[in-house]
Amino acid sequence: MIKSARARHEAGMRYAITTGSGHTLAIDDAEGDSAPRPAELLLAAQAGCTALDVASILTKKRQEFGSYEVSVTGDQREDRHPHVYERIDIVHELEGATLDVAAVRRAIELSATRYCTASAMFSAGPAEIHHGYLIRRGDARPDEVGEVVVTGPGEDPDTLGERWAATARIPAEVAG
């Protein structure tokens, strides 16, 4: 399947990008500062990709959440070009009194190792990606925090899921 995008110069270093699906967004550099930088959009793509996966999986598992946000931060090397990301931290922040931690962990693991295109692309490169969660219960119980999986660098996107499944100790009731 071929995807496309086209960048059209507007002014300075600002470009309007139109995607193959017909949506338009802008990019700019730090000097013009009228739109996000391309490297920021890579992190935005990661946040959106994994959020869609995890929300879909949790819905299928009948896990209800009151709110859900994904925070993505990346550490870019600055000593030479290209300024690739060397570490990315992804934190899924959910609120829900009845959320099952095992279901949340499994949804994040599936996104990180099987479904999310952005995660697979980053994992194949030089970045080490940490996938974690924060669950707020909204009652007197303490928040629950954990790391689910670390992927990259240099992962083969075609075997990432199998490698992770072979090394993980996932209880049978969670694996489904």
C-alpha cells in the first residue's frame, strides 16, 4: 500500500503538507516558529498511533476508562546530523476505577510489538523505546505505575512481536 504526502513552500521555512488522505498540516523551523518541527511530528505520530491501538484493544476487552492520554518524550542526539532520537519514553496515562492492570499492560505490549507502525519504525532505528503506564483510580487507592516493554534499537519489525512473546512471561489469561 502506497502512502503519500506533498510539501508546498509558503514562506521562510514554513511548508504546508497535504497527506494522501487529503488532510493538511504545516511545518516550520525554530526561527519561523509558526508550526511544529518535523521531528516533533514524529513524536506526535508515535503518540497517536499507540493511543489508537491501546484504546481499541481496551475497548475490545471491555475495559472502561474515564480519561486517556499518551505522553511521548524523545531525546535527540545533538553532536552530529541527522539528529535522530536515541531514546523515546511513552507513558500511557489512564483513569478508571475498574481498569485491569494486566489488560492495560497487554494492550500496550501489543501496540509496541505488533500493531503500531510508528513504534516499529522507531524500534528498527537507533532509538531505545520505553513503553510504560500510569493508572489513576480516582479514589483513595494509589496510582499504579509500571514499564511494560523496552524495544529497539535495531529491531526487525517482522520479528519484534515473536521475539517479545518468546522472552516475556505473560500469564495465559492475559495473553488472549
